[in-house]
Amino acid sequence: MHFTLDFEGNAEIGAYVRMTNKYIIVGRSRTQNVLNFFLENFDCPVVETTINTIRTVGSQCVGNSRALILPDTCTDQELQHIRNSLPPGIKVVRIQERLNCLGNIILCNDHACLVTSEIEEENIKVLEDVLEVPVYRHTIGPESLVGTYAVVNNQGMLTGPNVSEEQLRELSQIMSLRVIAGTVNAGNPAVGAGMLVNDWVHITGSRSTNVEVKVAESVFNFPENRIADHIIVEEIVK
């Protein structure tokens, strides 16, 4: 299933929202439109917040079905609000990392994790322990920001277009998934910034073309019988 959604007119929806199979983190906005969209359409905890008083929470945090990783710039008040809003089974951990936009430098699902080569060594072990997945240093073609230039669920992975066939095969072996290249928002290679995905649905900025949507749908392989269990209302929001 596919939706289109902008954040107060900004098509880079992935910068403002972090979506997993178990929860959704939404940046605080001036209106309730985006928050209401997720509350009305998804049957999982939806948390509206800032991180370091900033609305681009999708760029600053990363997580999977087991955990949410926050930067050390997240305030104590924000951390407590997020912890109180998520189920007890979701670990919420704050880490010290020089590159504190964690959503840009880390890409993960429930089975594996890619990180930029520049991430601090001590955080590799933290990610492995908290997310409960193996962690690999890698790039997306020439791009070190793996979370900006790729998006993944548990069935497939979409990267930006500047990735060779050999690199796609290597990523496929590492992630144990089908991996293809594409764009979002009418040719933007930063698919992680312009798209959200979990195992039942993907959401793109409103400038995305029909071809871009079809390419994404072909790799994420959404099973219809699982969509019915997790989506309450089907609609497109612009």
C-alpha cells in the first residue's frame, strides 16, 4: 500500500518521521495534519516530539522493532516523553556520537544494520546489542550517508541511483534482501529522506512520480494479508 504525505509542504517526509513496524516517531509541527494522519491510519504507538528541540526527528533517530536509538543531544525531557509513550518492550537508548544525525548515518531493519564508516567504534557494539542485529560499515555507492540514500524494510531495500550492479549485489548479500536502485520526489536520489517504509506500507513525498512509486513497491513486496491487520483506513494524503 502507498500513501503520499508532505510535512508542512516539505516532501522530504523521511527527515521528519521515523517509522517502524512497532511505532512511529513524528516531528512536532504547527498543525495536527501529519500527526492525525498517522493516528487515524496506523494501529501502533505514534509519538509526536522534538529531538534537541528540532522537528527533523527522522534524521536524528533510528530504530527497528526492538529499539529506538537517540543521539545524546536529545534532552532528558524528550527522552522521558518518548520512553513513556512507547511500549515497555521497545528499548530506548541514547548514545554519544559525534555524527549525531543518526537517521542519516545508520540504516537498519529487524535483521541487519548498515552504518557510515565514520561512526565511532564503540557505538558499533552498542548498536549490535540494542538493535539485536549484526552491524556492517558500508556506503551506498559513493555516498557515506547510508540512511539518507537508502530505505529498507524486512523484505527489500531501495537505494539511490548512483550504485553499480556489483554494489547492489554486495548490498543484497549483506542485508539478505533484494536491492534495487531508484529515486523519489521526481528524481531525488536521497530516497531515505523522501520516503518512509515498514513491512505493510510505504509513504513518499507528494512530488514522487508513478514510476518511482511502482519501483519502490516492486522491491518492498508488501503482503496483502498483513496490510489488513495493520492499516485502519486507506487513503492518500497530500
